[in-house]
Amino acid sequence: MTNFTKKIIAKLLKPVINQCPILLAYIVWIGWSSLLQNPFYRWFVIVLHAYMIAVFVEWSKSKVVKYLLYIIIFILFLIEATLEACYDLAISPSTLLLLVETNTNETKEFFLNLTKLSAFWLTIGWAAVTVWLVWFAEHYRSRIATYLKRTYPYRILSLVLPLWLAVGIGCSWCYVKLFQSQSTDDVSEWNQHMRYPSDAVTRVAIALFDTHIANREMDEAISHAQVILTTKNTANNDSLRVIFVIGESFIHQHSPLYGYPLNTTPFLLSEQARGHLVAFTDAVSPYNLTTHVIRNMISCNSIGRGERWSQKPPLTAVFRASGYKVEMFDNQKDFHLATTFSFALNTFLYHPRMIELCYDETNDRVFDYDGKLIEYYSRYPHIAGTHKLTVFHLMGQHAQAENRYPQTDKRFCRFTADSLSWRHESWLTQSKRQEIAYYDNATLYNDYVIQQITLLYPKEPTVLVYLSDHGEEIYDYRNSIGRSGGNDLEKMLNYQYGVPLMVWCNDRYIESNPGIMERLNEVKNRPFMIDNICQLLFHLAGLTNQPYYKSQRDVFSIDYQCGTRILNDKYDYDKIRNEKK
């Protein structure tokens, strides 16, 4: 080996020898998930990243820089480990979306619920042990450096490190492929097919880059909303009220409309018996995350036909261009629009240009309970209009269900833990039965809210479409709450992606549309995915002549074709159900 080569290797080894503790800390804290999932490919990239950190610390000669890096690395480790252990999640655009969409009260609820999980405290204990090990390594850093400079450790590092770094640089080509992505769909494809490192730093890079692309897609969506203003007015001359109610986290199996033994929806059940309501039996949501669902539901795209939400205008813009007055009253509305991630749901719905193009009226405040929003709406000085589309976005049965209804009102405190005495699973404790009872009471309150909405227009022909953005789990078939993965894929998809879909018509609407209820009953068992809900709304509103109506996607139409229902961009729902049978 020449002197020049020895000098080069000595320079390469210097950061490893002098900064060995932080190099190892990076590999353990940041790389633990990658190393366990695909050791051969990912170790090279993780070690390359760790080496770059060691080089930076060695070059800076600053303890402040070193300890700041320690803090950042540890925080990323703690976040990723907590998500993995407690929720079977990872750092991703979706988790960043959840962060953006979570208000102060929901944040408090989240941390309160987190402290109840034994997995969280195990993670904290594990993290504390690793911190002690890092401190120990830093305390004896000079001794470690002295050992590494001995003949045999030094020779081994001299042989292994250059080769390892070279392979790591070659493997880093995957990042070039990532940053060549042109759409969020491309990023999703990269996620599925590239053997990229799944460490926290890489996941943060993916999430931030994905948000950048999504911001660009939103500009595209706005451009389509602007074009729709040239569409010809196709609304007829008769007065009509179309109400579109978007619920939240409604597990359809918790309604007697879908076989639940407790009467959590007495109003809906009575309207069904009266012949004014039809409940669809096989509707699913394309995602189990609010933002992804509503962007694809409000837009006139169809996921099954390969259309992205940004490639079509919002249905609200189509209604408005067709002569309808459009109202959006949203109890999840977020007024802080200057968020880092401008593709978050509320920024999409309430971008200043979107408000101008899509709505005549929006609410200027939100409420603790959905019923208060409806009371507020009933007193609101509305703009007069012959035709009106009103969209309500409710809090519904969102997480911490006991906070979704007024517990001081005995009408909505019907169910208790004892109401679930018919459930006998071994893992179902009394406290968990009480959590289910809270959810059922929230469902009862949601039923009351829908009833109040149906009373808004007693004299005008009115049709109401209700659905939930996604489902949920509340200890239904396993010891789990929320929306996490699981071994029983068919049940997980059924509970988290299956949603209630109902159409309610008042007497005036039924009189104006003879045979409407009979036809709804004929089609109620058709398979359906709610990204195409705009087509049903167009049909019920008499807008079948406008260019964005597609009869093949309208569950009400004789031309209807469901197509393949792909959930979360990867699960073929009907194929999985058929395999289960």
C-alpha cells in the first residue's frame, strides 16, 4: 500500500475513530427499522449516512453542533419508534397530514390516549436505555478511539470502510429516482417498487417532497375549477335543495341499518321504515384518511379510471356553474391556512381562490358539537336561490367519541358498558366496553344531527345524501381501536373502509320525482366506491346534461359499471372478499 493510499484511508477513518459514538447512535436510532427489514441493501446506505454525520461533526469541531445532532436524531427515533410500536405506522405524508389537521384539543386527546398504552412506556424505557448507552460511549470516547487505532481493528476498518462507502454511494441512486417523480402517484409507485431505506430521515425526505408535489397538484386543481365557470347552466326551473352530509369515522356496523343489535340510529331506522330513506349496503371509501378521501370525493375524478383529484374540478364548482347556490358548513374547518403543508385538506377546501370559485357561503366559526353547527346554520342569513347545494362536514364519531356529544344531555347517554354485556371476548374489559358505549352514544347523537338537518327545508323539495369519509375500529373483532393494519385483511378493510351511504328524500322531492324510492331500493345493493359520489349527486340534482356527468359511474343509472375497487392504492377489495369466501 503506497503512502498516498495510506493517507487517504487515514483521512477516511479519522471521523469513524474520533466520532464513533454518534456514528453508532445514528445507525441504531435512525437505521433500526431499515436494518431489520432489508439488511444487505439498506445497511450500506444507512452506514453512509452515519459516516456523513460523523464527518460533519469532526469537521465542525463544535460540541453544540454534535449535541444538536444528537437531539434531532433521538427525536426522530422516538417519533418513529412510538408510531411503530403503538399504531403500526411510520413517518409519512399521511402522518404529517394528521399532524397538520389536528387541532389543540385533538392533540391533547392524542397524548392522553398515548399514555394509556403499555407499548408507549416500553418504547420510552427502550429509548432511555439507548440514551444511557450513548452517554456511556461518549464518556469513554477517547478509549474507544485508542482501541480502534490498534493494528487489527484499524486494518479491518481500512479494508471494509472504503468498499462499504462505495457500495452505499451506488445504492443511493434510489434517491435520484425519488426526486425525478412528477406526481404524488409517482412517489407512491416509488414507495412500492424501490428497495429504498425506510429510516426516519428518508421518510421525512419523502414526506416533504411529496407535499411539494401535492402543492403543485393543487394549483392544477384550481385551474380546472376556473375552467368550469364557462359551463352552461343546466339546472331546471323548479326549486330544489340538495344536501350533502359528510360524516366522520362512522363504522356502519354500529347502526341497526346494517345489523347492529343496539338502536344507535332511531331516526334513520324510522325513516327507512317510512319509505323515505334507502341505505346502500356495499359502499367503500378509497382511503381511511380524511384528506385523501375528501379530495377525491369533492373532485369529479374517478380513482378506478386512473384519474387524479387534481385533474378534475370540484363538484361544488360544477354545481355553482350550473346555477346552484353552494354552501359549505364545515365543523372541521381550520382557519389557519398558512400551514407548511398546503396540500392538507382544509387548505385545499378553503384556498382563497377555491372559496371564490366554489362557494357562495361558508361558516365563520366551528362548534364543540355538530348539533350546534346546524343550529348556527338555521339562523344564518342565507343568500336566496331557487337551487341550493349545502355541504355539511361533521365531526361525527371522530376519535375520543365521548367528546363528540353533550354528556350533560341524558338523551345522548343511552348506552353504557352494561349495554355491551352481550359481548364476551376475553380481551374486552369493562373499560373497553365503556369506550364502545361512548362511540355508540356519539352515533346516536349523529343520528339526531341528521334529523335536525332534514328539518331545515320543510316546504321545498329536498334530497339528502349522507356518507362517512371512512370507517374505524372500536374493539369490534380484535383488541384494537382506530385505524391500524392487521392480519385479518378482509375484516380490517370492511371496518376501516366500508362506509354507510344513505339517500333521504322528503315528501316534496318524492312527489316531484315519481318512482325515485323504488329505483333507489333497486340499486342499493350495487357495489360502489365513494370517489364517484358526485355522479349520484348530479343525477339527484338534475344535472345529467353537464359535461362532467358520467352515467357509467352513477350508481343510480342503468349504465352503471362499478369497476375495480382499489383501496389505499393497493388492496383489490372485491378480490380479497371473494378469496375470503
